[in-house]
Amino acid sequence: MAADRDEERKPVRGRSDVPAGVGLAPDEERFRVLMESLDAGVSLSTLDGKILYANPEILRMSGFARLEDFIAVPAEKRYANPQERDQFVAELQRTGMVRHRELRSLRKDGSTYWVSISARVLEDPEDGSSLILSSIQDITERKQAEKKLRESEERFRMLFELSPVGMTLVGTDFRFLHTNPAFREMVGYSESELLRMTFNDVTHPDDRAAGASLTLRTLEGEIEGFQLEKRYIRRDGTTVWGVVNSTLVRDDGGAPLYFMSQIHDISNRRSAEEALRESEERLRAIIQNEPECVKLLDREGRVLEMNPAGLEIIQAAFEEVSGQKAVALVAEEDRPAFLEMIEGVFRGERRSLVFDMVGMKGRRRTLETVSVPLRGPRGEGAVTALLGVTRDITERKLMEERLRQSEKMEAIGQLAGGVAHDFNNMLLAILGNAEIILNRTADPAIVPYAQAIVSSAQRSAGLTSQLLAFARRGRYQRVPVNVHAVIDDVIELLGHSLDKRITVEKHLQARRAVVMGDPSQLHNALLNLALNARDAMAGGGTLTFLTAVEERESLPVAIKDEVAEAPLLRIDVTDTGTGLSEEARSHLFEPFFTTKPPGKGTGLGLASVYGTAKGHGGTVTVESGEHSGTTFRLFLPLSTDDAAAAKDPEPSVPARGARRILVVDDEPVLRTFLESALKMLGYETVSAANGAEAVALFRAAWQSVDLVLLDVMMPVMGGYQTLSEMRAIHPAVKAIITSGYALDEEVQRILGLGAVGFVQKPFRVAEISMELARALES
């Protein structure tokens, strides 16, 4: 029985499912309870891997429900790599004990799990063989965590090393612990060099204080991290901009370990920002100094921006118009078009408009604006504002109007000059033939009629003279003329015809009042203005003559372009009469236009004033309004010669002589008259109908021709070419030229060629007689 009890006290090998308390001795029961309560696997096995005992934890780890099934699995099938077990057993045999050996085991379903084995070799008390007592821990979760940690660390290392963004680890002493290639390339230092440096060593001196302050606040727990733009000093001394995002890494207890920072190189961005800032400053400077108005309006037409040029146009400070609707400054009649322009721009259209504006101080100007829609930064999206560039075209419009008027007057002048020229030819025939009649008869029944013809022809010649003055073809002389003396003469002449209720005033303020010109034409121009002023003051008033010297720079642009580059004498003739309407002012200087009743005026007086002013290198303007009087203002270039013009002595009547005159004129009636008149004066004549015929006659008999009476304007060959070819035949040829025009450019050209005299048509027989005698005797 004792033997049986001893047998009962031995550990039960190969079993773990014996019910508690059944057939077990108290020690064995305690052993069983202990083994089953352990959270570690415990096994007893032979060196060749045969399992003698295994507790329930081993079965749980390996996935077996019964010990018999687990024991039945050969040793090499319980390990993922049997060689690992062989190495483990070999070491165990050699050392007798192995601690925490990590192996990969196989579960019942074939999956792998990690175990940590601590084992020692025991001697079997029955037969003295070696047994292995093992303590086994399932470390699969730990190994998986370690794997994840390694993978995470590897990913972090790769991210750190391969990141295109600079990255650093900096200790709490501000020294670099580790840097990535991107940061090293950014600052130009090697890793070994940086590990001997602090971040202040590569920070621009002006940025160190800000960085140090944020770092200390982070260490003190005031903030968790920070972002900062700062400059780094590269190894070569150059500067690079970076934006730093820095975070403090702490240990599990919250103690600071190191700063992990990302540094983005923003040098290009900062350069772009600086370039953009400079561009914006340049653009703002351009806009601020732009001579045209530049403005921004919102959808409601309110002023958002306006440059100084625009503020100057509207005579306002920016504070006065900011946020105000621009249409309030637009002239009433142009407001609908202005509002429609704004609507069109906010529909995405480009618009232009010419409109009148009344400034804050009441000044009216004409403006031209081009407006375009302003969109987002890339020119996309909805229209956010109206961008307008506006220029003041008031002066330009005035100039255009004056140019149109000037062109119209030029065209009318050409027509008037041509008409006057033809009239003069006809008047010469009428006047000359009437004089011949008077010279050949004393019949009292005929003489009065002939005298009436002469008188009428002379009055008609006066009208054509005014037309020529308007056409600027009527300037006879160019001598110094004292305008103050001319004004005195005009006032004296007016004294006999002025209403006693009209007062004449003089304000002769010009220190110099001498111009180069024709005294007769200037006298007639001022007299015409004075007579118009008199007629405008039927009920009395004041007629004022004023002179002043004007420098060209002080004149309006429209006047500057019409006058010479010299100081100007301004002559104002002002009345307090009925004034002129706008319609009348637009036609005032046109020939035959008059505001007087029929029979009271020819309409040539002001036309001749206009021509005289233009012919003297000046201009004339008028300022008037209905019932507010009128001022005519002449501008004439001042002369540097203050000497008064000496009057030419009256020529004496020359003696007649039997000389031969070649008469050249394309008008048959004039040739007939001239031949008759010259024969009456005792001259022999030969005539030609044009220049070519005259040259042929002259070539054939130049020795017998004493003088040529040559018309300027002829078909086939004009006066200049005719005289040129005659001079080629006989250089000493004498010629007097005649023309229905006065001393115009063509006449001056022929005189410059060598003509010895000039007579303007229509002329009296006595005039041509004296001119012929003078030329022949010279």
C-alpha cells in the first residue's frame, strides 16, 4: 500500500485534465492549481522535444483544446523554423540554462506567434535522463508593436531624410541634434558642422530675439509650438528666408526632450512678394503721377479711388468724393448716358463716353473716359469695380471747333478770293473803259453816265478789297504801324458819327504797340469793329478800346496754335450793347453774314477783320452773350521796330513816250482796254493771250519790246514761268505785273524774279501811266 501511495504522490506526466482532488496527493493538488493559475506557459519535455507536461496556458497559446492533441504534434511541427529550436536546445545543453530566448511558434491552425522561452535542464529522478523545464511567454503583441514602432521609425527616418522641406531636431540647449539634407542644402553647412552649432549661429542677428523668445515660451509651457518667418545666414554669408514650424517633443512624464522643426525655404516667395510690392508701389506712383484721371467706381457708381489728376479736374479733395456717386458731378443732360456706361461695364463690356462735368466749384469741363471691368486677381470671376481713365478734352474740343471754323473760313476765303479776283478783272474793264470814254468826250449827255460808271466801279472795287482782305490776299504793305495812333485816328473819325449817348473810353496799357503790317488794313479793321459796336448800342452805352501785351505762354492753347512765336499785342474793342447769340457767333466772320436788317450792311466788315488779323500773323476772337455786350479781341505779333511808317510821296504824273509795250492777259476784254488805254497814253502795243504766246512774240522781237505788262494768273503758262523764259532770252527785260489779288506769295515770287513793278486790278489809267513811266525811266 505504501508503494501505491508513493506512486500516487508522483507528478502525473502527460495530463492536465485530471479533476481537482481526484486521486491526487495534497502536494500534487497544490502543484496542479499553481500551474493552471499561471499566465505563462509551463512545460516539461525531453531533449528530443517530447512533451511530458504542459499547463493550460500553453494550450491556449498554441490553439489546442486537449493536451493529447498538442503532445501528438512532433517538435519540428511546433516551430516556424525548426532550426531555431535546434539552436535553442544546443545552447541549453551547453549552458544548462537559457533565459528569454525568442522563437516563432506555430498554432494549431498554422499561424505564427512569437514566444519568449526561459528554460533549464533537469535530471529525471527515475532514470537520470535530461529533461527541459520551460517557462513560455506569448510575446506576439509586443513583437507586433515593436515591428510597428520600427516601421514607424523607418518611415519617420525616410521622411526626415528625404523630405524636400528642411527638418531639424534641436535640443533644449538650442544645439542641433540632427538635420536633414534639405536643411543642410538650405544653409550650406554639413551635418558634422551643424552638430557643433546652435540655431542662433545660423539665424540672422535681427531675427534672433524673436526666435529665442518663442522658444523659451514653448519650454515654459506657455505655448505648444510656434511658427516664425526669419532669415538664415548661409555658410557663404548670403541670406535665405525660411518659415519655421516648431514643436516641442516631451517624454512620457512631460519633460522636454527636443524641438522638432520644419523649415520651408520661402526666399522665392519673399522675392516675389518684394517684387509685387515694388510693382504695386511703381503702379501706385504711376497712377498718382498720371496726368489723366484714373478712378475706380463700384456697381452703384460710388467713388472708390481717384488719383490727384482726377481730383484736380473735379476741384475736390478725395475725402469729399470718396463713397459719393460720381454721377452727381455729371452735367444733367449727360447723366443717363453715364449711368448706362456703368451698367455696361458691370456686364463685362468696355465702354467709352464723352460727357460734360461740373466740378465741385462750378467749373464746367468736357471729359472723355474709357472704362473697363475690373475682375479678380487673374482677370476671372465677377466684375468687382469699374476702372476708368478720363482725360480733360475741353481745350481739345475748343481747338477742334476752331480748326473746323478755320478750315471753313479757309474754304470760304479761297472762294471769296477767287470771286474777288474775277470781279477785279471785270471791274478793271468797266472802270478803264469808262475812263477812256471820259477822256474822249465832253458831251454833257454822256459824261455823267460815264462818271457814274467810274464811281460805281470804284465802290465795287472797295467790296472786292474787303473780300481779298478776308481771303488774306489783300496785304499791300509791311511797315511798322503804331496801333495806338491808329486807334486815335479811328476815335477821331468816329466822333462825327457817334450817338451822343455813347461814351468812348481808352485803356491803352501796352507799353509797346507797334506791329508790322499794312496801316490802311489795320485802320479799316479797327474802324469796322468800332462801327459794329456803335450799331449794337442804339440806346447808348460805352465803347472801350484796350491794349495790352500778352506773352504767348499765358494764352489759351486754342489761341497759341494760331499765332506766331512772339509777344502779342492784344487789342480789345468792347461795347455794352445787345450782344450776340451763340448761332450768330458761329457764323460771325463769314462773308456776307450780317445780323443787321436788309440794306444796312454788306456782311463783309467782320470778314475783312478776320482776314486782316490772319494776314498779319494773328487771330481774332469774340466773347459775347445775348444782352451782355460784346468784346472783339485781336492778337497781333509785336514788332521790334518801333519806328512809325513814313508815307510814300505822291508820284508825279510821268511824261508820255513812244515806247513799245507787250500786253499779256488771258481776258480779251482786258487786252482790248489795255491796248486802247496805252495807245491813248502814247505807247505802241502788241498783245498776247497767254504766256506761251507772249514768249514766242518776245523771242521773235525782244529788241523792239521796251516793257512787258504781264498778268499773273493765266492758263497754259503763268506769269512766273513766262517771265523766267523771257529772262532766259533777254536778262534785262523789264516787266510790270498785274493781278486781281494784292501782294500775295505768287506776286512776291515774280517780283523776286526781277519784275520792276506791280499794279493791282482794278486800277485807274493814271495809276498805270505813272507805273509805266517810273519803270521805263528807271
